[in-house]
Amino acid sequence: MYDTLQIAAAPWLTMLVYTAQPGSPSHDALQLLASWAAAQDSDERLAKHAADEPA
């Protein structure tokens, strides 16, 4: 299941929001995708922080 949201400040953009029934294979797959995105975001923040540290 998904919803589309129009962005008021940028009417040429549309955000798609996906949801799934808890416990379904789709829910499990979306949880896996979310964990990948969270891990990548965390890795990028750590790399930026390390680059900002004085040597």
C-alpha cells in the first residue's frame, strides 16, 4: 500500500510513502530496507565526523 503526497513548496515533486501490514513479507522487506538506509546514514555521519577531527 502507498500514498502520494504533493509538496506544497515544490508542486513538481511528489513523495511516495509505502506501508505494509505488520508481519507480512512486505513489512519485513520494508524493515530491511529501512535498516540499510539507517546503517548507510550512520556510516556517512561517522565518516564526516572523522574527517572533521583534527589530525
